Amino acid sequence: DAGVTQSPTHLIKTRGQQVTLRCSPKSGHDTVSWYQQALGQGPQFIFQYYEEEERQRGNFPDRFSGHQFPNYSSELNVNALLLGDSALYLCASSLGPSSTDTQYFGPGTRLTVL
Amino acid sequence: DAKTTQPTSMDCAEGRAANLPCNHSTISGNEYVYWYRQIHSQGPQYIIHGLKNNETNEMASLIITEDRKSSTLILPHATLRDTAVYYCIAPRGSNYKLTFGKGTLLTVNP
């Protein structure tokens, strides 16, 4: 049973560029959450997608947007990249959108903004 | 999420039990306690969760006090590969997100 997968593994961009990160949920899961983890910090919640809609959003600007596809996979888009966007981006999937539905994390995408 | 308090760091000898405490005195009656760990630069790994009763799985045991104000994660025979940051989280029932604090850095020594 494949777990949560993310692509790419690493990415280097320059300030002002746009980036798209991808996530495939664990088999049978229909909910995807995205987190940002800066160096030395715990993961911070960006948003969650369920039934192809954004269900809740953390304290992130509109430059961060996402999408969920009918097969439950998801994309995270970041526009107008800033140096401070350099971080490990984590995707987590769960059976449902409730906080009591256990979230399983992927390995992450390491984004470096130069 | 209910506020959780964990020690910043702990050490454990290889082969011994590691007992990681977490205080969650503001937890509500229907809120679960989740434990995750994160090995350097990897995604967080789910370990175990519980509501009232003690729980055990192939990775660890979770002991929750009767008043539910604190819990202890037990790794019965710690190995070097258990060195990681361990997070205790008590998400609100209506809240979809996990709020990670600073966690406990567990270092297992040979």
C-alpha cells in the first residue's frame, strides 16, 4: 500500500517566480492538508482540501493557493516567491476532514528560494 | 487545539524504555491526544493516538491519566533510529488542522 507521495523532492527557484508542488494521498484517503516547515520550526498548517474545496486555511497569504483533483490528489501553488518561502512543504492525507481523522504525512518537498 | 507542554529534550540509553511526557491540562472531553515524531528532514510519522484508555500498537504505548490532563508516550526498547523530535498534539474536534509545538528532541545514546 503506497503511502503519501510528493513531487518533486527538491526544488530551487528565484525570487518572484511561481512554483507548483504535487501530492498523491494514501490509498483510500480523500482529504489532503498542506503544511510549511521552516528550518528549526514545527510544521505550520497552510490549508486543507476535501471534496475539491478548501475547507480551512491557516495564516498564509493569498500567494499560497491549492487545488484538489477528482482523484483526490492535490497541488500547492505559491506565486511571487519570497526568500522566506524557503522551507520543507509537507502534504498529509486522511480518511476525512475531521481533526480526529489521523493524518499521514509524505516525505516533503524541499523548496529553496534564491 | 488544546495547549500542550513537552520537555525540550530528553536522553535515553539504547535498549531502555523511553518515557516522553506531555501536559494537556486544557483538553476537552472529546479531544484525542496524538503523537507524531519527525526524524531529521523527513515528514512527521504518526505513532499513536488515544482518548481515555491506554493504547498500544507495534510502535509504542500511550498512557493517559484518568483526569486526561497529561499523557506519556512509551517506547519500550529504544533504538538509535528512535532519535527524533516527538510531538504531542490535541486537535480541537471542529478544527481540521494539526498545531505542532516545539516537541521533545529524544536522543537515544549507544
